[in-house]
Amino acid sequence: MIQELYTTKRSLELEWQKEYLQSGRHNVKMIEINKKIQDVIKAIIAQEFEEDTRLLKIKDAAPEASIAG
């Protein structure tokens, strides 16, 4: 899922760049594209945080073996 979000972000960035190259200046469509990019970035951050939290819980729940004795 995270990889798909990165792909979507890159696609939107290319769309933004294409729009800029065509018009030569900022326009309303570019603002809309930028808002979509920001939404995707927020989703990426949320997904990565979720994944990190899940991995931390797994690590903390792992039993520790002691060989002292």
C-alpha cells in the first residue's frame, strides 16, 4: 500500500510539472494537484507511522531468552 502511495505521489508531481511546462506559470489546476499531493503525503506518513508502531509492538512482545544460569 505504501509503495502505491509513493507511485501516486510521483504521478501527481509529474502531472504538476507537465501543467507548469505547458502554461509557463502557476494556475488553478496546479493548486488542485498540489492539494492532492499533500493529501497523499499525509497518507504516506500515516501508513509509515502505523507500520513502525506495529513493528515496535511485535519487537516489544517478543520473548527474551536468558542463557545466564
